[in-house]
Amino acid sequence: MKLFGTDGIRGRVNEFPITAEVSLRMGKAVASVLRSSGPSRNRVLVGKDTRISGYMLETALTSGLVSMGMDVFMVGPLPTPAVAHLTKSMGAAAGIMITASHNPYEDNGMKIFGPDGYKLTDDLEELIERYILGEEPDSPPLPPKQIGKAHRIDDARGRYIEFAKHTADNVPLHGLKVVVDCGHGAAYFISPLIFKELGAEVITTGVQPDGLNINSGCGALHPENAGELVRRHNADLGISFDGDADRVIFTDANGQVVSGDRILAMCAIGLKEQGRLRKDTLVTTVMSNLGLVEAMRHHQIKVETTAVGDRNVIECMRKNGYSFGGENSGHLIFADHATTGDGILSALQVLRMMRDRNSTLAQLSSVMNEYPSQLANLAVPAKPPLDSLPKLEKLMNKATTAFGESGRHLIRYSGTENKIRVLVEHREIGECRSWVSQFAAVIKEEIG
């Protein structure tokens, strides 16, 4: 597809496709594809994060939707998973989240959810894209009396707050001291409120968005900030969200960052012990550490592996009836409660586990030993197929033979940026560094 990537449409603001003009056409396209014949489903929920460009895109998107007879419910700054949840609970035909997730404020984008709260299928995204690009004929203009209305929904936050607390059975958090870094993003208001309502003492940072500071030196991209505050305030843990709060990164009471794989491992084991890990299976991506697979084998938990992207994890879970999965990057999907990765919900589940076990995060996350790894994100001018790069392919084959069962490598292009990601895991950290360096040199030679 030309517009849709691994997680909706994303790009630099005021450059194609993140323009007011494309947003207007996006609204019309979504209405053309998802509008039903009955009036009850002709509503769309629109949320956004805290980027200054959100106002521009929201206005244009809403205009396109309304012009095609859709009623629009604007909920303002809310996490992506809140938009997904409210789309389903309010009986909307679609939900659209205006966000570029962890990207800087100069970028923005849109994620689309269907009436079931799940991201759209590839086929539907492709059809919407054809409408946006003019490859499908525009629908005829509606008579004035059939155009839609736009509404501001004031209680959207409250609806999601009560839902989120309920997923953790309103676990009492009295006596816990928690650092929450919202990255000046979509969770800046509701996430501290949720933890406070459950009784925790909350120390906040990254809760003063100005439209330009989202993800800037804070949040899930910089969990060391929460770690420093944890140490300074003698807190029990740190919780760091990305810009749209569908991801979360934790730090323990020592201020040390806990990897996403460790969180996946402890949650999978905990769910299995509670009889809530359906088919005793964890779903994760090819980016997860080999140590996670070893830990799951020790606990008789099977591991299903997908391509990178929480969407791929969710599709695997839905297809096979699994209940838990996620990514090392901080996406955690608790399918019994949510249709997408949800940072706030995930944090509540982790806090609940700490309470139920009367254990610290460090104790719970010590269930696996991680292989040393090295990850390089290299900017590239183009993205030629990897199998069209003979020197790189030869080096990859050489590495596979050399590693045996002691390591692995994974080389792939970013789905949202002009970058190639090189990951090497090995029992010896020196091998990781050496092979990443070799891969980087060949990539520079063949791609530039």
C-alpha cells in the first residue's frame, strides 16, 4: 500500500500524506467504506494525542466525515486504546486516532479502528486508500439535510477510567508509591488520576504538554527519567508511556529498566498460574529475546512468534484463540480486556500481580535470563528488498552458520521510518558487537 504502513498512516506534518487535504479525503473515504445503511451505526469517534498538528487534522477529518453523513464524536486527547474501547462501547462504525505514537511532534498520523475495536484489515485499509488517492470514484454529494453533526464528548475520559480500573478488579494500591511519566502525551491527565483513585501515591512527570514536547526526552523512549525519580523518591516502580499510551516501559525500585520481554514472561507465567493463559501460549514477535523462549519452555508455555508489529500479534491471538501476547517494545495485549495494546491497562495488571504476590517488580521479572543483544537503527535512503543485496545476504548466511544455537540475527526495515534495524543476540556480547558492525558496514556499502 502507498499510504498505510504497519500502524496506520504516518509522516511529517504538512507534507503528503499528513496534510489537511488528505485528512479531508480520509474522512470521506472512511465514510464511504464503513458507513452502514442504518442511521444507528453512522457515527465515528475521533481522538488525538497532544501534538499541535492534531487540531488541524481533526478539523479536516471531521469535515470530511460530516460531509458524508457521519456523526462525529470528538473526545479530545485520549490514549489510543481508549479510542478503540470507546468505539466499540459506543456502537460507532469506526474510531480514528490522530497520533504518531512515539515519533516527535513534527510527525503525525491516523490509526483506524472498526466497530469491533480492532484495527482494520489490510483489505479495508487498501480500499480506503484507493478512495483517498482518487482510484475509486467519489460518492455523490449528499443533500444538506443528510450531512452529519460533530459533537464534543465530555465524559469520554470518565468512561475509560472506570473501564480500566474494572479490568484489574479495582485493585487497591494503598501503600504503593509510583512514578508515572506520560511523555507529555495522550495519557497526561487520565493515567495519574487512575492510579491515584486506586490509592497509590503518584509522582508525575511529562504531564505538561504544549503541543511541541511530546516524546521529547521523556516517556517510554527515555524510561531512565522515571528510574531517576524512582531512586530520588524511594518509589516502588516507574511507569513510562509513549505518546499515545499504547505502550508502557517499567523501571523497578532500583530505578533499573525492566525489559518488555521480562514483563511478558512474568505476565504469561502469572496468567497461567491463574488459569487465564488460554492454550498455555504466549504470542510475541521475532524481536523477542531468546531468553524469553527458554523461560517459557521451563514453565511449559508455548511461544507463537509473529512478524514485528502489535497488529500481527493481535491477528495471531484472534485467529488461534490466545489470551495474551505482546512485543518487547512495550505493547502488551490482554485479550480478555482489550482489542489493542494498552499501556495503562498493562500497568494495572502488573501492579495487581505485585499486590497478589506481595512481591517487587524486580522479583517478579527475574523469571528469565536475557541473551546479550545489540540493536542498531541505521538511516537508509531507500528500502530495496534484502534478497536483492548479495553481500548482505551472504553475510547473513555466514552469521547463521556461525551462531548455531548460541545466537541469532534479525535484519528488517522499519515500517514507519527510513531506517533498517539490525539486531544480533548471542551468549557473548562481543560477538553481538562484532556482527552488528559487520552488518552495518555491508549495509552502508550496498544501500548507502
